[in-house]
Amino acid sequence: MAEFIQYLVAVLNLGAIYALLALGLVVVFGQLGFLNFAHGDLMTLFGYALFFMIGWHTPFWLAVLLAIIFAGLCAVAMERIAFRPLRGRSPMTLLITSFAISGALHVIFQVGISPRSKPIPIPEFLSGYITIGDVFVSRAQIFTVVVAFASLILLRLFLAHSRLGISLRASAADFDVARVVGIQANRVIALAFFLSGALAGVAALLWISQRGAVFPALGLTPMIKALIAAIIGGLANPKGALYGGFLLGALEATLLFLLPDNLVVFRDAAVLLLLIIFLVFRPNGIIASNPEPMR
Amino acid sequence: MLVVSNLCVSYGPVAAVKGISFEVDSGELVTIIGANGAGKTTTLNAIMGLVPIVSGNIVLKGNSLAGVPVENRAGMGLSFSPEGRRVFKSLSVIDNLRAGGCTLSRSDFDRRLGSVLEQFPVLRERREQDAGTLSGGEQQMLAIARALMVNPTCLILDEPSLGLAPKIVTKVFEIIAELRASGVTILLVEQNVKKSLAIADRAYVMELGMIVRSGPADELADDQFVHDSYLGTGSRESGNG
């Protein structure tokens, strides 16, 4: 029982972070038809924003809020500076551009800040463990699950009920027709990028709260996991990102619990092997994508 | 109301629309008929701003649409139901209508939603259903209803009967005739020549990017050329969709 609860927390924990990141990717994909490879660097940008603000004695939670907004604005800036001039080009062009942005940001972090890890002091209530019955669960993990689910519910309410949310879904479904009914293309695209940046910020908060440091390549590993989650989920629908994220989280956690200690290093390889097999049978992901998402 | 003059549109080196002029007066139902590839849809896409025009003018209520982005044309009263319906499939019926009314104020929106749902009771029944799960005919009604949300000065319909069962086709033409009767200005593009001429006030015939005939719809329906080209045989009338 104790092990099962720990396992469950691990699944929710990994799954929620991957789902948040994959959602950010899918929200942008819905508008422009490409996967933003610089998505992980938005996490890093959140991390450095948090690091500097705490350095300037900003209260932790205020710093977190500002850093999330900062990550959202960085994503908007990314679109404005790099992607908007390429509007209407092939999604492949946008994808390659996102590689370039990612590369440039890495160099800026390394040269402008430091190639080494910067510690981020995590508030006391996020460190240590709590006991549920006779089970130890880390507070950071509980925090992750609570924050991630709250964010997912907020996002769902926003997309389902607000006017902006409906505009965003309409233009993801059919961009030209959305413009015909009067939805402002530049505005929804900026909104999509802001959401993706803010989601990356929340994911980064959760990621960092369990690791306590920020470094130039912080976003790389989680972003690759999110790419995988988004692809197995299917890129057409935010629900796909959610399923993909949790499926990937469950796979990783399961292998972590099942594999003997000397084989745990092969975990990622095993996960990827399973996913390749999955994609052979369902190449469009859990929720099949739109056959013509490119524009 | 809507005046198009000397409109030219090209796709690369291929001229699709070659200097056509036509107009739609207030309260009129005007139809553009012609075979596949005559340039009808291209003309409509140019009016909506979806394809760039090479030359010519498009004027709505005295305002030139040159340089007006696609997304600002709905606010000027120009509304469009595109070819192939193109409802937002992953959105519910009601969210499709919400998107259609996204330029309205909240009170206007509620009023328009009420009147559109009254006009299309089937959509009220299916309001929470995903648009992708509707039948073809229902999707066409939704596409028209979505375009009606802004209470348009000029409603443009592209092939509303395409790919629908004959019974539903009749229903769609009834709806268009009703809209005309209620005072909506309509520009209709159709391959179903007979039915279009039956409900339209005036008509233009397009061939290979040019307007080759125009006049009152009932006169064109009796015109020898139109008759030979589009109405001559029964198979032509129903079979060219």
C-alpha cells in the first residue's frame, strides 16, 4: 500500500509536469502548425528570472508570479521578433527557427550569466516530507500535483468558457475561417504564445522546486519529454497533450519501480522503445491529429 | 451596397479572375453561376481578403476594402459561409456561434444568438454537440447561422448546397429564400443553376474567369445560352456538383 501511494504520487507528479509542458507546445502548434523547440528555454528563462528576483530580495511567491508572467512575455517576444516575420512560411522554416532561438538563448545564458548551476533557495514548506499513514511523500511532489492540477483546471475553464479561449480554439480549428468571423490573428497568436510561456513557467516552478537550481540547459530534458508527450498524445487537441503527458509519466514511474537498481539507467531507453512501438500502431497519437495542420 | 469593379486575381502565372465587375444592391439576392473552375470561389475569397487581388476595386457601402485585413471585414458587415462549410469541428455548436459573434458586444451577442437559434431550431437542439458530429445539412445550417451572428449588411454564401442530399438541398434553398425575404442582402455562388436562378433577383454567369452574361434571374433562366450551357440536360443540372 505504502509503495502504491508513492508510485501514484510519482505518476501524477511526472505526468502533470509533462502535461503542462506538452499543453504549451500544443497550444502554439494549434495556431502555427509547428513544434516550438525553444519551449524548454522558456523554463530556463523562468528559472533565471526567479533566481535574480530572489537575489533582489523579492518575496518568494511574488517572484514566482512575476517570473511566470515574465516567461509568458518572453514567449510573446519570441513570436513577435522571430516567428511573425516568417508568418505564412512552411512550418519547417518555423521549426528550424525555433532551433536557432534555442541555440542563441543557450549561448546568452552561458556567456551572459554563467555556465554553472545557480542555486535557487526553496522555501521551507516545500522541502522535507509529510507522512500519510505510514507513507512518506515529499512535500515538493504534493505541491507539484496540487499546482499542476489547479493550472490544468484553470486552463480548461479558460479555453471552454472565456471569449478569448473560444477564439483560440476556433482559430486552431480553422485559422482562415476564424479570421473571416473577425478573430484577430495577431492577437490569438500572441495569446497562444503567452499561455505557452506561462505554462512553461509553472512547469519550471515545479521542476525547480524538486531540484533547487537553474542552469543554461535546464529546459532541455523536460522539453524533449514534452515533445514526446505531445506527439504520443496527438497534436490536434489539448486533451491529447494531457493524455500523452500522463501516459509518459506513468511509463517512467512504472519502469522506475519495476526495474532493478542496476538497470534503472536504461529507463529512458525502455520508455522510448515502448513509445516507438506505440507510434507504429498509432502514428497520429492517442487523439488523431488533423490531417492538414500545416499553414 | 457591394460593388466590385475590374477585379483581377492570379495564382502565380495563372489568371483565375480576369477583370470582372458586378454589384449587389441593398436587399438583393444576387447569384454568380458557372461551372467548376470558372473563378467563382476565387472571386468570393478575394472579396473576403483571403486571396490577394492583382487589380480592381471592392467597395462595401462606399468604403473601399483595399488594405482592410480579413479579420476587420466582419466588423464592417461582410459575412461569409465558405465552400465546404468549414465549421469549427472540434467546437460545440454554441461555441461555433460564439466565435461567429466574437466581434459583438455582450448584449448584442445575446440578442443575435436568440434570433439565430430561433431561425435554426435544429441548432438549438444540438447546441452542446461538437460541430464535427453534425450531418452535412446541419453543418451547412451552422455555417450560415455562424455567418448570420453579426447581422451582416452583406451575406456571402459559397456553394451552400454542395455535397448535400437532394432533400437537404431544397431545404437550404428555402432557408436562403427566407433570408432574402427578411431583408438580408445576399451574394450566392452556386453550381445548382436552376435552383439559384429560381430564388435570385439577378444573376451573373461566369466562365473561365470572366462574366459572360448578366441580368434578371428569370430572364437568364430563359436565355438560350444559359439554357444550353447549364440547364440543357437534366444530368448537367444535378450532375456537375
